[in-house]
Amino acid sequence: MAAFADTDILGSTIREEKTDMRKKSIFRQMLIPMIAVIGLLAVIIITIFIAAYEKDIYARNTYLEQIYIQGTDGMQTGRSQGELADRSTRWWFIQMMSEKKPFISQSYYSVATGMPCASVFFLCIGKKNW
């Protein structure tokens, strides 16, 4: 009877270990899909936020056609619409880099919209020029 009782106790211990292993295994199996879903949700939320923010900027400032940031090498590093491009040979970039002070262009017709517009150029290099 004692041997039978030991076997029963060992049997239940073995069953508990298998159950614990299954729980850990299920957690490990679900970990990667959970991380993927959280990552996907983060990307969706960030995309929605950026799109809403961009629309808000244009809604509050209807006079803006395009906003972009450009490096001192002439390459655009970010823009509100269209493809990034190298603008190092444009007259306004050359003037901005040589004079190192803000200026407003004369009015001209926009290539994108065909509407009259003007551009504001402001050079930001380091904290002292802000």
C-alpha cells in the first residue's frame, strides 16, 4: 500500500510538471504573435497620428503648400509631400548657404499647384542660430 501511495503521489507530481510545461510552452508560443500584434498596432497608431498632425498643420495654415527640411549638403531629409531630392544647385540654396540668414523669395507660380506663391528660407545650423 505504501508503494501504491508513493506512485500515486509521484504520478500527480508528474502531471503537475507536465501541466506547468504546457503553460510555459503556450506562453512561449503566444509571445511572438503578441509582440507582432503590439508592434503592428504601434505602427498603425503612429501612422494615424502623423497623418492627422499633417492635416491639422495644413488646416490651420491654409497658406502652406509644402514644408521640408534640408541638410547643409542640399539633400532634403524630410518633406510633407513628394519624394526627397537634392536641391544643392538651386539658386535659393546657394544664396542661403552663402549669406547664412533668412530670406523670402519673390513671388512665383508653384510647379505643384500652378498657384502664385513665395518661399521662406531659414537656415538652422547648431543651437546658436535658432
